[in-house]
Amino acid sequence: MAVIFFNLFINATFSLMISLALVLGCNRLLRANCGPWKLFLLSLPFVKVIYDFLKGVPRSSILVTNIDPYRLPPGVQNFSVGIGLNNYIPQIKALFTIHDFDGNKYGASVGDYVVYWLAHKLSPEFPLYVVYFISLVAVVLLARRGLSGIFFEIQRRKDRLLSVSFQQRKLFLRTVDIYVSRAFSGTPFTGGVLKPYICIPNDAFENLSSQELEAVIAHELGHVQQFDLLVTMIIGALGDIFWFVPGYRWLCQKLERMRELIADQRAVCGGTNPAVLASALIKLKEFASGPSSMIFCSTFLYEKSLLKTRIEHLLGLLDEKPPRWAWKNIWSRSLVTFWLIGAVLSSNLGGNHSTHNFTKRSVEKSAKG
């Protein structure tokens, strides 16, 4: 069982690579502008990793049939690359296959080759140690995230009892509790999923004008409307589980930055003056961050490059090329999104895959051999 998980851990990297390449290539080709659609497309690599992980290792894999690729005669291992359509869905395939002299094919993946290579070079138990190490680090990261969240929420609830209610906003089926805190300092933040809240530290409340304060609240309400806290927690937890996958945390940060821009857009669409929100951002960045740095979704505690990007977006200073027609048109955009979902889920870059002419008889024959 350990080698199965080791295989899945190794192939998770290649799942992210091919899905990320497809999504970034599509965004670049269509010049997709910042918005919920682009945010959804950039979330597909996370879905791909989980999808391939849950699919597991197929019965036709050399790992399941116990075929050692390093002890096979020459001429039975193939590597194929192809680009085409399957049921009108574009696909990219880079596959390893092994065939026997009866014409039966067996799927091989990068993870399979690594398992057998380590068994030859080190020991058959080495993948077990790697799985234990990856799992241990993931458990520690998840526990740290969970405990920090629990400790913060305990502190926040104590502070809420001593805080001053500012106002409440109805948001569909939820009521957002907006209050002014004397215990926290720095920038406003939002929290809660079913019972959302917006905490405004006292120094921010005193230094922002009424218009700037309303602009900041509108921004935070944008996060609440999109359930950004829930999404952040899920992606953060997945990042802890797949902490070893290169590029995973980079993609997490990219999505976080985009959610900030989208929250700004929602505030402006709701009637907020962009210049007023930009002024509030600059003021808030000057505040020293206090205990609010512990929270999951603090919307202003980011590097200066994001602050600059947000202000340029708000003031219309970015010199960006307009999206192509295929992205502007809602119907073609929907079709592109549908195709891209299919391409991401079905494309393969040296990962696990099944073969069509695999039979139970060939499994039994390989196991006996």
C-alpha cells in the first residue's frame, strides 16, 4: 500500500505541471482579464491533483501487476506523445506503456519508474519511509493551522464581548456582524462562514474617513459574498497535504492576490469610489500589523507589489491589452471553459493511465511470472 501512495505523491507533481501549463497557456492566448472566470480557471490545477489522486493507480499499472521495468528485455517499453481530440475534448498525452509478447499492454508512470529505481538503488522499503515523512509533515502543518485558528478564534470571541458594534449588513441568508475592536490593531479583516463578521481595529476606525471606512467595508463584504475565507481554508489545507509539490504554494499565492483584486472590483461595482478605496489602502498599509497577522484571510497584509497592483487597477493605470473576442463573448468563453475543464482532467504527463486491451488473464499471467 505504501508504494501506491508513493506513486500518487510523485505523480501529483506532474498532474499540477500539465494542468498549470494548460490553464496558463489558455489565459495567455485569450488575454483573460482578472475576474471570477479567470479565478475559476486557475483553480483547475487543484482539482486535477485531487482528481488524479482519488482515481488512484489503475489495475493495468505495472505497479499493480508487479512488472519491474528495469528487468525487461529491450523493445517492450514505449513512450508516446500526442495532441488531439477525444469526444471533442482537447487532450495532451505523454504516456509510458509496456507490452508483452501476447500483445497485452500495461500502463507505466513516472511514479512507477521511481518506485522500482529506488528499490534497486536503495531498498524496497524506501518509498515507505518517504510516505511516512510526507504524511508526518502534512499532519504537523495541518495541526499547526488548526491550532492557530482555534487559538485566534478564542481570542477574537473574547475581544468581541468587549468590542463596540458598528452595524450589521444583510447578505442574502447571512447577517454580517461589523464591529470595532480595541484589542486588535492594524487592518480590518473578515472571518466566519455561516456567521460572517468584519472586525475593524480601533486605529483604523479612527484614522479612516467615513467614505474610506465604507469603501473598506465594501471590499470586505466582497470577500464574504464569494466565501473567500472558506476557499482559502480549503486551499491552505490542500497546500499542507501536498506541501512537497513544486509550484503549489506559488499558485495558492497567485489565487490569493487575484481574490483581492476581485473583491476590489465588487466594491467598485457596488458603488464605491475607486479613488476613495485606493486612498484607504495607502493609509491602511501604513498601520503596524498587530495580532491580526494570525488570521486566515486578512485582506491588506500583503507585499507592496500587490498594493501597487491594486491601486493601479482601481485608478485604471495598468496598460493591459484587451481580452480577445473569444474571451469577451460569454458563449465562446463558456465553451472554452468547458473544453479546458475536460482537457485538464483528461490530459496526462507521465502519470497513471489505464490501457484498453488489458485483461484479467494478463494480470494473472504477470503475477505468476
